[in-house]
Amino acid sequence: MVAATQQEAPAPPTRRWRQSAAVGALATTLLIICVLALIGSPVLLPALAGALVTVIAALSRPRAEHKVWAEISSQETVRAGIQAIVSGVADPVVVLDSHGNVTMFNAQAKAALPQLGIGRHLSFAVRSPEVVSAVERVLREGTVAEAEFHEKVPVERSFEVRATPVRFDAASAGPPSASLEIVMLFRDVTAARRLERMRVDFVANASHELRTPLASLYGFIETIEGPAKNDPAAQARFLAIMREQARRMSRLIDDLLSLSRIELKEHVQPTEEVRLDSVLSEVIDTLTPLSLECRTKIEIEGMNRTQVTGDRDELIRVFENLIENAVKYGQSGGRVDVMLVDGERAVSVTVRDYGPGIAPEHLPRLTERFYRVDVADSRQKGGTGLGLALVKHILNRHKARLVVRSELGAGASFEVMFAKPAINEPA
């Protein structure tokens, strides 16, 4: 709570001049009355009445002006207190006048709505018909109104907006609507909405993807308990298949949880410096046994010392997915190239294979959850259909881009591009 103490402000120059003029007029009037009394003039009574009127005017004008000045000072004190309260609120707060123009806001509101400006209409900063309609409803009906505000760029955000009518100056002259103002509270519910959506997606996707391996496990268990009950060779073969299905379910759950965690913090950009050449070397060392198994050679190029701003563990996850996919699905080409290029405006890493390639109609959908070019081949090789979705969300968090190029029979390339920060040259 903000407490304000009023002090009598010094009279302005205009007021002091008027007081002096009133005193001078009164003295002149008294002098004229005295002269008329000495000469016995018959206009003495009207002169006395005029003097009385002058005295009353001279005494009442300073009091009226002092009252107006006190009211103005009181309003300014109230405004300053309200501004202090608004500044201390953690959520974005905007105050509008009776025309929907902005009169004050806090730092959080400016950060969330960069187009805010004193005297500008709210619609310049909030391009949402729902929010504008809520403001109009408050001005028309004088009641609280609520709305939701969704923003897609530069990042996806959601706000719950509450518009409350208030009157800071209840004693102001004019119609009641002229003193009506609106306090708007924007509550950021981005994380809550994203979490709710992730829960729905998790249930739908997990139930769909887990159904097949669970059905396989159930069938093999029945076979081992029935026809293969006394067949050790069949039991060993079925147990190996069951183990692989259990591993697949474990990988699927791990990928779903990883995707949920990444989506939850996708709007928070990482700040640490990471050496890309070190990340790529670690990933290639990890995947060397897989490349030997698939008889695919991993060639590296341009492994110079290069840094980007990012999260090391997440970047390892990105290049593990890209290089592992190239080895598994492009193994018919026998080679995978990994190239690191430090350019003037961007740092790029390209993973290229020489396998069968990807048909053009599949390219736009590669980063969708559970989308597979060849479902049977993907499941046979242990894919969950979430690898490129993970890549997309991690790169969104890093403000990086993924460019996919492919031709049937000529392999595919996946290029990750990290933009370099602009350098302001001295004038």
C-alpha cells in the first residue's frame, strides 16, 4: 500500500498577481469613498455597496483558487501512488482512459507488448478483436470483462486478460463515463496451456504407439505359456523378440518425456557457449559402433574450433538423431558426410547420406510427431517417429533452422544453421 502526504503547495505566479490586483483595487475604492465622504457626495451609499462587493470578491477568489489547486495536487498524488502500485505488480498491467488510450503501464507490460505507448490506443499494441471487444464492453456497461489473447510471433504466447472499470477521480465534473478508466491485467498462461496440450498429445500418441508392442508381448506370452511351453528353442527366440519390443517401448517413453520437457521451455533461449566441433566429435565417437554394424563410414570435414550459444546436451541430442538416421536409413550408400562451416553470417552443420533419398511429398512433414516415410522400415530399425520432432523443437529454442534437401536415388542432406548475432559497426 502506498501512503501519500499532502502539503500545501506555494501559490503560482498568476495567483499572486491576482491577489495583489485585488488588494490594489480595494485600496483605491476605499480612497475614493473617503474623498466622497469629505465633500458630502450623495453617491456615498452606492460606493459603500461597491466596496463591500470588492471586499467579498477579493477574499473569495484566493479561497476558490486554493481549492482548485489543492484538488489538482491531490489528483497528481493519487496518480503517483497508482503508478507505484502498478509498477510493483509482477504481471503486465495497463491502464486506459475512457477512450481506450493508454495512460500508464508497468515494465512487464512493455516487455510483453513492445508497441505500448502513452496516449496511443490499446489496439496498436494488442491486435486481438477479443481484447478490444472486452474494453468496449467495459466502457459501455461499466462491468468487469475477461478475454484470452493468443500471440503466434515472435514466439507462441497466451494471456488471460481481465479488464476492470475504476474511477480514480470520483469528484470530477462531467458525466460519470468521462472519469471511468480501465485497469487491464495480463496473466501469462503460456506454460499452462502448453502443458495441457502436451498431456493430451502424450495420452493420444502413447496409446497409439504402445498398442502394437504390447499386443506382440501379450501374444508371445500366451505362446510361451501354451504351444511353446516345452520348446526351449522357441522360448529363446520369442524372449529375444519380447526384449526388443520392451526396449522399443522404453525408447518411445523416453522420447515422449524428452519432447515434453523441451516444449515446456522452448520459449527460453539458452545462454551458454558451446563448442560445436567438440559436440560433433563426441556424437561421432558414440555412433562409431553403429556405423561399423551398418558398414557405413562417417567422414568429417571442417572440424575447426567453432562456438555457438546453446545447450550442450540438447545439441548432442540433435546431432545424434541426424547422424544416426543417416547411418541407418542411408547405409546403402556406404558413407555419411558431416561438414561444419563457420560462415560470415551463420554457422552450419550438414549431415549428408548417399542412400535412397526421400520423395518430395514427404519433406514438409518429416518433423511431425510419429510421421514416418516407411512405417515398417522405421519400426524394424528401432525408430519411434519422434526423432526429427525433437530436433525441430530443440532448434526452435536455439533460434536455429533445419533445411532438408533430398532427391530420390541421390541421398538426403539435413543442414542445421545457427545465425550469428549482428555486429554494430561504429559510426
